Amino acid sequence: ARYYDLFFPKLDDREYAFWHDTVVFSAAPALELGVGTGRILIPLVHQGLAVEGIDCSPDMLAFCRQKLAQHKLSAHLYQQSIEHMALHKQ
């Protein structure tokens, strides 16, 4: 988890635009599967979009929470496997 961001750099403009437009088009809160350290989630939440994240790794989620706090942001994060996820909403 500590080195994840070295292998997956910051979003470029084209990738960000894809995810931004996808969330906006859906007109509903989004769930990022395998949120990792928040590489996609954090820029979207920073723009005021409703995005939550799920990951099975407590270490990844800890880094994501740290990064959210550094940016003074918050998002619901769930530690669960995608195969067995049971969230409070659909």
C-alpha cells in the first residue's frame, strides 16, 4: 500500500474527465470498487461529487483516509471484498 501511488500516478486530464463525466451522467452517488489510496475518488470528491469507496485492504484504506484528511475532505470508505460486499444502500 505504501508504494501504490508510485505505480499509479495522479490522474491525467483525460482520465479525470472520463470518471467525472461518468459520475455526473449517472446522477447518483458512485461507488469506486478497489478504491486503493483514493487516486480517483479524492479528485472527484474534491469537486463536490458524491463518491464512496470500497477496498479489502485496511492499509489502502488507511492511506486513503490520510489523503482525504490532508485535503480536508471526507468520503464513506468500506473495508469489504467486492465479491461479498454488503452495504447499507444500493
